[in-house]
Amino acid sequence: MTGSLFDTDFKVGTVEKAEDFSEAEKPEMAKLWIDLGDEKVQSAAQTGYNYGPEDLEGRQVICATNLGNVRIAGFKSEVLTVGVPDSDGNPVLVGPDSKVPEGGNLY
């Protein structure tokens, strides 16, 4: 991905669809299709340590946008789904505590 975090927007989105991404080199990856309100995007995220696809669908997440696109095993990842490490160093997704409109900017 290209760009800078200083130029990046962080927006809330809702995961519409999620599936395992076993073709990826990194372990525990998932393909996510996310609704950001004014656009729908895809993200490859290392979520399998803490979430199955069924846990992700309908979940609201924070996405870093404007970083550019990257292809991972042929899948176009357009945003970075934001997470923080758990006690084992595996990603836990960041999102709002209650439902909010898609596309809202983090401030």
C-alpha cells in the first residue's frame, strides 16, 4: 500500500461478507467485503486467530483508507482493517461500541 498515515482517513464500515483466505501466504487471513456508506471496498485481514467468517459478517470495523491498493494472492485489498494486538500478539478488530452510520470518520 502506498500513501501516508498523515493523509489517511479512518472510516467506520460494516462487514457485509467474510470468507477464509487460505490462498494467502500469511496464516489466518480472511477476505472482507465492507460497506463504507458511499462505497463498498475489499480488505484482506489477519482475523482468523480471533474471529471466524460468521463472527465478522455484520460487525462494524474501522478502516484506514487512502493508502492505495495491494493484491494478495490475486485479491485486491483496498483498505486496511484496523486492529490491536491481544495478549498473544494476534489482531483484535477496532470498531464502535454501538451501531453508527457507515462512512463516519474517526476523530
